[in-house]
Amino acid sequence: MTLHVRQLVKHFGGVQAVKGVSFEVNPGECVALIGPNGAGKSTTFACIAGQHALTHGEVRWAGQRIDRLAPAQRQKLGVARTFQVAQTFEALTVLQNLQLLRAAPRGLRAWNLLCDAEVDATLARLARVGLQHLAETDALDLPYGAKKRLELAMALAGLPDEGVRLLLLDEPAAGLAAAERAELMKRVQALAREGVAVLYTEHNMDAVFGVADRVLVLIDGQLAAQGTPDEVALDATVRNRYLGHGFQAEDAHA
């Protein structure tokens, strides 16, 4: 159950945003997709998640091609995503956000049933992201770091209970202070260690080095380098075009 991206190409009119990118992400692996602005990271990510149709190439997960499936169909196969700006149901409590996602596929006959839906199981899911003590807080009132953790829990809550899962995180640490970034990324690492395949884009290097098992570097719509964080940090092209010659991987560890 590996994510296979093969010769992914995406054009917007005459603009060639992604030019034949290929890579894999395995279950239990945490992989970062980085690169300078305009490198094609967001476009590649959106093609995998289902927001953009591919011009050429293919994306496979769970043994089948998914690039022609709608995001909801991909979710049924165990694929979930988060967004650069956290997306939550602001009018609901933290607990209700997860209850709604868990109960919606089976249908809700009345609003008042939501408060009784899988309370213990939902609290356990909140505990995994450190939000059980905020279960009755409205999502609107959460600090932004907590809202990011809620979105992560929501992404997982919408997936099937069994089978291999793929988690796509669009700049999970965006807008967070250094301590909040470190806490969130430790939770992301823990999910990978439980067997979740994790692919994420990121600009904060402390959320990449010391966190990711492998790093993919896009430059000008092409995969310029890939490898362990230490290998990528020493790559001449990456240092010339993106990280800079003064970059030290150990200084960027979360």
C-alpha cells in the first residue's frame, strides 16, 4: 500500500507548473515536499489530493489509480488532507467537529443526536492530539495551534477505521510559533510510526529537518533532489537554488 506518483505533469494554459515528477511514499514514512516559491509544490500536492486534474501521468494508492477519483472517493480509500489555513466547523465544539465527521457517513436524523454520537471513542481521538481537555470548547475560540491539531484529528476521523491510510498535510506548521510547530510535528511523526503514510509540504525548515524520514525538493516544476534530510541539506543544487550555502541541517531541527 504505497503512494506511487508517476510522471506527474500539470499545465495551466501555457504555464508548465509541474514537469514529470515521480516519487513514492510508503506506509510508516513521513515525507516532506519542499522547494522555493513557484516550484510546483502546491500544484503537485493538489493533484495528489484531487483538487487539480493531471495533464499527464498517474497517481496510485491502495493498489489502484486515484487521479481520476473525486476527493470523497479518495477518502473512502483512506486518503485525507489538511489545508494551509486550518479548516474546522467553527460553530461546533471541538468534540462535535469529530462527532460530525464520524457520524455523517451513517446519517444523522436530528441535530440532538450529534452530542450522543461515539463520545468515548471521539474523546480518545482528541487525546491523540492533546485536545481532550478542550472537548467542549467552540472551535471558533481555539488558539490557532489547537485549531491546527483539531484539523489533523478531523482528517483522521474522516478515514475508515481499518486499512492503510495516507495523510496529506498542506503546510501543517504554517502560522505556528516554534514551540507549537515542534509539538504538532511530533504528533505527525507519531502517526507515521503507527503506519500512516504522511506526505506534507512545508516552508518552515524546523518542521522538515529532524522530522521527515525523506525530503523531496522541487525546483522549477521538477524533482531536483530527494533523500534523507542530511543528504538533501548537502546537495549542491538545493543549496544553490533554495537553502543557501550557510544552511546547517542540525540548526533547523525541531
